[in-house]
Amino acid sequence: MIDYKLIGKRIKESRKLTKLTQENVSEILKVSPEYISRIETGKAKINLEMLVKVSNIFNISPAYLLTGIDTQSTDYLNPEMNALLKDCPPDKIKAISEMIKIIINL
């Protein structure tokens, strides 16, 4: 299920980081500022085409807006790895650690 409120929150955060107003973004996209506001609050469902246009304005990936994961980051897998290891028993964690050391040294 798509969480349009979370997508809107990420869009708003990205817009603020780039120091753009809703009016600036609406002018670039040729839409109303009200539409941008509705997207940011999750009241309007953003389509894929508009999502890509928005991501281009902020120079971020559409995947980040959808998932919150920046795949361009070097540590984007850390939360997933932590979740996988969370319930592992100590002996398996030790084995995984040894395998990682072997792979790193290849």
C-alpha cells in the first residue's frame, strides 16, 4: 500500500532542504501551489510522472520519495542488516562476521 502522507512528508523535507517554496515548485511544475500543498500533506495522490518531475527538481531519486531509502548512500543497507541480525543467535552472528571478513579480504 502506498503511503501518500509519507511521500508528501519527504517531498516537503526535500523542498525545504533546497530552500524552495511551494510557489517556486508549483511554477516549475506548472501546477497550483495548492496542489503542491495537497501533495505534501498526502491529501492528493501523486502520480508516477509527477513524482519523477519532483525528484528531478530536488536532485533525488524517485525511490527515495517512495521508500525513504537513499540507494545512492553508502550505508543504505545498514537498517536492513540490523533488522536481519537482531534476532540471530550469537553463534550465527559470529559465523556471519567471519564470512564478511573473508569477503572483504578477497
